[in-house]
Amino acid sequence: MKRMNKTFITTLFAIVTLTGQAQEIKMNESSFNDYIPLLNAKGYQAYSFDVSAIKGRNATVNIREFVNGKEVEDSPRLLMPYIFDTKGDKLIIGFLPSEKDSLALCCFNWENTISFTCPLQLRQIYWESENLYQYQYVSRPFELTSSLEKGAFIPLVFYSSFWYDAEDKVTRCCGENSIPPDLSSSIPKQSPHYYAIGIQTY
């Protein structure tokens, strides 16, 4: 009987020890992906697109600006003024921190083709409950359902202002994680200012 008790106690101790080990916190080796939230918090964002389906076509970057849901026809950034011959399979559209609150820096890098940075003019929103004017913007990808026919606008990244929610007395820009190309979802309807950033092929 004493031997059975001793065996039982030994087994119970082993189980408790193993359970304690399973709950132990361990440090992982940091990877590049672990730095992405830190970069995003500092204003760095990047979207990578496989553009091999249109490789070899002539293309241009197309930036469309909207205020209160209506396109700004005379925006100087409505259409980038040069056409280039696409030679790569990957396009990266990203955003960089700017020294001015009123500007965002949008970076384009088309593999083996072209790389440049374009400033986007931002607009303030009024945070009524705080009596404060401020710039608040966020980016989201578009749903990739647009036509790849020549001449068609292919929206890729949506860059939008927050808006003031009078009911909750906060600024917000919450809703869908991706934007439909026809801008029919809730965020484009509520954001007072946004850009639809994409490409056009010829």
C-alpha cells in the first residue's frame, strides 16, 4: 500500500511538473514581420501587388481625389503625366512619414520599371468635442475585382480621412477592411476626403 502511495505521489509530481513547463513563457527569435506593427505606428505602410498579368503593357499611375463623395476633376494629381512600359511582376504602393502634417508621401515601386514618391495634400477635420483641428488618415486595399482591359482604371489602394462622430464625440474611420471599386461601402460614404490610388493600362 505504501509503495502504491509512493508511486501515485511520484506520478502526480511528474504531471504537475509537466503542466508547469507547458505554461512557461518563452522568448521567440524576432523576425522581420515582428517589426511591421512598429513601422505602421510610425507611418510606414506598404501594399504589394502581383502585376504579372499586365506585364509588358504601357501604364500610368492614376490618383483620383474625392471630397464629400465627389471626384475633384481639377486636381493636379488626378493623372500622373507620364506613361511607362511595365517590365516587372511586382508593384509596391506605400506611405512614408512626412515632415508636414498637411502632406502624405505616397511611394510607387514597379519592379524593373519605375520608382517615385508623390505628395498627397491632406485636409483637416474638426473634432468638435475637443475643439481641435487635426489630420487623421488611414489606408486600405481595394477589392481586386476590377477589369484588366486596356484603358480601365484599376484602383489598388484607398487613402481616406477620418470623420467626426457627433453621437460618440470621437473621430473615427472604422468599417470594412477592403473597399469595393465602385466605392459603394460605408467608409467612402462617410469620409469627407479620400484618394483612390491605382493604375491604368494602354
